[in-house]
Amino acid sequence: MTGETDLSTLLKSMKPEVQEGEFVFCSLDPRSFRELTIEALCTFRETEGVTLILSKKIADKLSLEYSYVSRMITLTTHSGLKAVGFLAKITEKLAENGISVNSVSAYYHDHLFVAPEDVERTMGLLRKLSQSG
């Protein structure tokens, strides 16, 4: 299962879903990261530290610092990792409408992190984009 790579098919079949809860991005030094007793939704190692995406509730409980609160929208189509232009089309549409987005591509789906106040507008734009595919 390698996922869909045709841009038109991806746009028409993306079926965005808003996930429950709020998420934050945190950065920890490697030692602090190893001492964590929770699992983050996503981790990525960078030279400056380990980036975590995790539930805001968990970050608050652990007193972790963050500066960006977001909601997660999952594009439920199985997008191929070799797909060209899918996220570019989406982020371009959101940028045209003044919406900041942080995207994460996983094996099966792409996930968009947008400010809570932008969720409804984002969903509307994604639906229009899907219909015009």
C-alpha cells in the first residue's frame, strides 16, 4: 500500500476531519526528552533539540513550555509519500486566506495544525478545494 499520488484524486478524496483536543509544539533537550514518561503524538530530532507535538493537556500537566496552540485536521485519504503538489495546493489556499498552517506527513495521512480560531474557515476552504479538485 503506497498511497494515492494523483493530485486531482487526492484533492477530491481528502475528506478532512477535525481531531479532538488542542495540540502544542514543544522543544526539549535530548536528556529531558529521554526522561519523559509520556508518549507524544509526534517527535522530530533537530540540532537544537527534540520537537514534540502533544496534547495541550499533557504539556500543561508537565509544565512544558510552548508558544503555539493548535487543532489538528487529518486529511483522511491515504496520500502517497511520493505525491507531488498535494500539500502545496492546500497550503497555498490557506495562505491566500491568511491562515497559518503547520503540516505533518505520516505514512498514511497528512495532518494540518491550525490555530483554534481558524478551524472552521480552514474546513470550509478544504471542502471547496476538494469539490473543485
